[in-house]
Amino acid sequence: INTLAQRNGVRLFNNKTFLEKSVRLLHKEKNRVEKILKKLGYNILPSSVNFYLLEIKNAKEATRLLLSNNIYVRDCTDYDLPKYLRISVKSPRENNYLLKVLGNLAYKIKP
């Protein structure tokens, strides 16, 4: 990252109000997305961080399908988890798009 990004990162990291607000938003979004994914029939491994593992039929194929919809996820095949994707919690708008696409692709990628 460049110097300007570093300075802003340090400034935001030292801003306790910003950090607390960001953590609350991430927790709220993570819980919301997980509930909706479960309603869509997906299995999610429990997680205490800002991402989760989503169980699917084939990680490589699911990654390709999501990428074709401009959604970037981590295929966990390299970690000997060929049926899991690592998905990070994003903004509400980005999460809504993810949920829409996963809902449309459920019949292709759900176990």
C-alpha cells in the first residue's frame, strides 16, 4: 500500500469510535447473511471472525460461477476442503448481491 493509505489506516485504527462502529456492523451483517444463507439451505461452519466457510458441491465450479457474477471468494480446495468456499463479510449492499446470486445458483452449487 502507499504512504497515503498507510497514514489513513493508522488514523482509522486509532479512532476507537470508528473501530467500534465497524466491528458492530461486521457482526450484524455476518449474523444477517448467515441466517439468510441457512434459510436458502446452505450449510455454514461456525466462525468467530469476519468470514465463514460455506459448504457447496464443488469449490472450483462454484468459484467459477461466482466469479462470472463479479463475486470473489476463496476456493478452499488447496486446504483439502474441496466442498468449501471462504466468504468474507462485506457491506450490506455487497452482501445483498452475494445472497441474490447464491439464491439463483443454489440448485447448481448447494450440496
